[in-house]
Amino acid sequence: MLRWSINLFKVFGIQLELHASFALLLAYAAYEGWKDGAGPGLIWNLLLIVLFFGCVVLHELGHSLTARRYGVQVPRILLLPIGGMAQLDRIPRKPSAELLITIAGPAVNFVLVAILLPTTLRVFFGRGHVPEYSMSSLFAQLGVANLLMGTFNLLPVFPMDGGRIFRAMLSTQTTYLRATYWASLIGKILAVIFALLAAFVFNRPLTSVLFIFIYWAGDMEYRYVLRQEEESRYYDEMARRAREALRADPNEPPVPPLLA
């Protein structure tokens, strides 16, 4: 079977994988770097991409290691050109657990912002010339990138981190399925709005595509939760009928199984 991801190495027992399409991002970054600054620009751009996705891995590890404290298995983290994705075998239904798991990712980014802040401030607001392709410039860009990553993920667009936080808060007041429905619905509305803004106001077609993907992912997750709830109700009803059959007169005909 054709695999579209490459195994890199394991971090805390979690397999890190790189999607094959990542090569397109590296090629684009190398081309833009070469066009703007020849050899130094090419190397600087590629190094920025590698370090930025190192921060993405740390973001996903924030989610993953927190999830493991609640008994959730995390077999892999997949890196895509649009970001990272930790594969959790389940999402805890306990609102406080989902809230902590979700917040852990952006929290890592904001810690990195704090670490890189002195360099970022010195480059963008300090006096004196900073070489364009210097390490100082590189770390300053990483500081800004982590600030944007952490803030962007807190947008209330389900299933992004902000949307999951919104669901966790809703599920303290209603059922998990209902909370997922409203988080998904509001997330899809916002995804459409942000996709249109990205495409027609800010001229960012790739960001628009990202929000279209988020729209699809949110709808798929709601359908998955809905299917889980329907299966749970089905098996609960089967168990109830089986208990009733055991208590009934043995001469009575058995209760027919519930049809799906």
C-alpha cells in the first residue's frame, strides 16, 4: 500500500512523520530564498522552515504529553505543509481534561515567544542595523511566528484549539454531542468568513484553502461524534432488552433484536 508519509524518529515514544507534500513547501521556500538572496537567502529560508516546524512539533507535543496524563494514546504526530496533527486515540469527554489538553499546545508557543522576546524586540525596535540573513533576524522571525501560531490556534473555529476550548466550555452546560454540534456549526460559519477574507481582502489564497480544510475537518469530527453517540444508544438499548429478556418468563418468545 502506498504511504504518503515518511517516518522520521520518535519523540517521547511518539512517532514523528513527515507528509510527502512537505517537499513542495521546502522547494518553494528554497526558490523564494534563492530569488531574494541567492545562497544565503536559500539557506536562511530553509533553516527558518525547519525551525518553525520544530516549534510546530513542540506545540503538538504540548497536546500529546498532556493527553497521555489522562490515559490517551498518541501513536504519531504528522507534519503537513499547513501545520502539524497529533493523532489521539480519543478525546476525553471530561471538559476539564479536554480544556487542559487543548490549552497546552498554544501555551508552548507563548512560552517560546517569551524566550525569544529579547531578540525579537531588539531586531524590530532596537537601534542599529541587523543583517537580513543573520541568526538574530532568524530568531526574531521565529518569535513572531510563534506568537501568530499560538494566537491563530485560539480562533474559535472548530476543530482548531479555540474551537475545542469552546466545546469544552459548552459541554459543562449541555451534552457532549450538543456541544460538538454548536462548536462545529459556529466554526463552519467562521471558517467561511475567514476563507473569504483571506481570499478577497488579504489576497492570501493558501490561507483560504486552510480554512476550507478546517471547515471540512470540523464537519467530519461532528459526524464522527454523532456516529459514536448513535452506536452507544444502540448497544445500550440492546443491553436493556437483553436484561428484560433474562427477567422474563422463559416460556415467552425472545425479544427480537433492535434493527439499526
